[in-house]
Amino acid sequence: MSKLTHFDGDGHAHMVDVSDKDVTHRVAQATGHVTMAKETFDVITEGRAKKGDVLSVARLAGIMGAKKTSDLIPLCHPLPITKVGVDLIADPDLPGIQITATVKTTGQTGVEMEALTAVSTAALTVYDMVKAVDKAMQIGGIRVILKEGGKSGRYEAK
């Protein structure tokens, strides 16, 4: 395992200095899901949620979450994000919502945390919008599935 970069020689947390890194095109994709009762799934897919269009609001929340990542995660760099895409797919086999976020930038550090935050924020928003119907929903499977750019190159989950 490689050295943990967010700790200095004395073991103190610090923000990594990326000033000597090359500026490259970077992409990250993350995924996750919200599982729920079939009745809750039906409320979402039939547009019967009292708070409104669950998937549209969750998509916007995911985009906003990606943009606010450095405000939420203490050692993340604020980045000039050039694209955030959040896809929410109703999956009757779960039953629930599959979430995928794609984030892009051109910079000196990657956007994995922004993609993870987008998925997490979208999932939390789904929960918030229908929690009155189903408090037993579960959020899970949140992980990076693709990372491109920078010195370490490409990573794709198996």
C-alpha cells in the first residue's frame, strides 16, 4: 500500500501540496444505490411523492454536492469542475434507485471525492424525499468505478 499522503512525517493531517503536479484532464465516476420497499419504489416511479419529483431533485442535489465537496471534506482542494452528471435509474429488481455520477475537471488533482459526494448527496436526497413513506430504506454500494488522469493513470473497478 502506498504512503498516506494526507499525513506529514509527524503523522499530522495536512492538505497535500499539488502545486508541482501536471495539469491534466481528469474524470471520475462513482456509483451507489438506495434500496426500499416496493411500495416506496412505486411512489417514486409513479410520481406520487408529496415533496415532488424525487429523481429530479436528487439529481440537482448530487450536482450541488459535487460542487461543495471541498466545503464538506476537510482536506479536499476546491476544484474548477467542468462537468457533473448524475444519473438516477429506477431499478425494480432492487427495488430502488441506482445512482451514477460523473465529474470532470482539468487540474492538478482528481475528482474522485466530488463523484462520491455527488452520489452520496443524491442518495440522501432520495431518502429525505420519501422517508415519511419508508424509514427502512438503505443507502449502499457507494464506490469509485472509474478514475482517469494524473500520474496514476486510469483505474476501472472490476
